[in-house]
Amino acid sequence: MDPKLVKRRREARYRALLRRQHGAIARRQMIALGFSDEEIQGRRMRGELVRVDRGVMALGAPPNRRDTTEAAAWLAVAGDAVVSGHTAAGRRGLLPYRPDPVELTVVTGRAGCRRGIRVHRTVCLDPDEREIVDGIPTTSVDRTLLDLGARATGRELERALAAALDRRATSRERLRRYLRRRSRWPGAARLRALLGPAAQPRHARSAPEERLLALIHVSDLPDPLTNHPVGPYELDAYWPDAKLAIEYDSHRHHLGEAAFEHDRLRDAWLAAEHGILVIRVTGRQLDEPGALLDRLRKARTRRRD
């Protein structure tokens, strides 16, 4: 075969692999494609490839994109590895993105210590517990939640579960069936408790709303329902026993004459039709948590009397 044609095909496979792996590639992969050590070194000398870990390079510059960083971490761990834990939850939008460390679960192979990578070992990872998400092997939604049950804070687990259920990425029944398979695994008990009949995982739609819910969660106030529908509206946080609702007012969505009028009509309808009092909270009030919690306690006490 024409040597030039061989090189063109090799180059095409190399470029395709870089695209699938978000610009990251392992030396072992380049060797398998037919590149020599001298050719690899030449590409590094020209600045086409930059070393990011032992045996792993990225195209053009050290990885600063999320996908490139995670793909490079996955390539750095030789063996059967998948992105897991907080990193998997971030990839799926169940929790906010956390850039460091990249969490990986390894079934077989060497892991070692890597800067910016946290490796978890497991004795079992079934085929249905792993998926390809944007080209990167990642734990399934159910396995991700189970792992978070062992590693995340209570609020993180609750938030991830609420997001998964809200987006229909899983269901309560599917999770219960899965937990019967993994009943003795770390995290199973915490996750099962959030699936109980009386449990109501809380999901915030914005960072300020999450701050508000987290503030209430660590106070002596009971956790409210979240994103609770009442008629044509949905309440950010709601205590049914006191008929008291909390709404977060952002400057972005609640400024302007139309938004002002809509909010007042909404509050008036809730009060007239359902006897619900709405307390509106701003970002500045969140910066004074003691005063805000005191107001909420007093309002809730009076509404229940």
C-alpha cells in the first residue's frame, strides 16, 4: 500500500480519537495507531501535544476544558475505570460541577496516585452500572447516586436525587429495585431513607435558592417542601402546616414593571384562594442569615398559632 495513504489513514484515525476524547490522548493509544516514539516526541516538540499526566497528552495546551480534563484523568488510570461520584453527578447535571479532584472508580488495573484525581476501587461494576456520557465512560445514574450515598453530604445526596427524579433520569421504583441488588453497599441505607414514603427530596433551581434551603436545613426550622405546585403556580419553599411560602427574588427575573405586577397578583391570589402568606427573600437578606431565620421563625410561629 502507498506509504502516503497509510499515513493519511493513520492521521485520520488519530484525529477522530482526539475528537472522541475531547482533545486528550494516551501514548499507548498513539503507539497502537502506529506512531513511533520519535514521531510522538516530534509532535510534542512542535507544541501540537502537551503532556498533562504520565503517558497522557492533550491537543495544543494543558486541558482547561471540563471534558478534556476528565478524559485525561480517565486515560491516566490504566485499566477498567469509569468517571464516578461527584464528577459523574456533575457530568449529568445532578450537582454543580466540581473541577478538582476528578473522581474515578477502578475495577481492575493499576491506579496509583495522581494529582487532581481521586481513585475509588470496587469489586463489582455491572454492565448496566456504566454508560458512555459524551464519549467518557461514566457510572449510571443509579450507581452514581449509590456512590454519593457513601461519599456526599446529606444535602448533596438529597439534591442529586431530587434532580434525577425531576428530570426522570431514574424513578423511585427503579432505584428501589437497584438497591435490593446493592443492599449491603455503603450508601445504600442513606439513599433508601430518601426514597421512603414520607421523604420529599428537595431540589433548588438556582444557587441562591440552594443557599436558602441549606440555611433552613441547618437551622431549627423544619425542611419545607420545594417547587411545590399550588394552582397555576409553583412555590420555591412551602410549609403546609403554617401555609407559609418563601420566594427568592432575583434582580434578573423580578425587576421591571411586568414582573413586579405579576408577583403581586400571584401573592394576592395565593392569599385569597388558599390563605398562603408569601415571604420574599433577596440575595442581600441571605447575606444576613441570622436576621432572616429570625423573621422566618416568627412568621411561622404566628401562622401556626
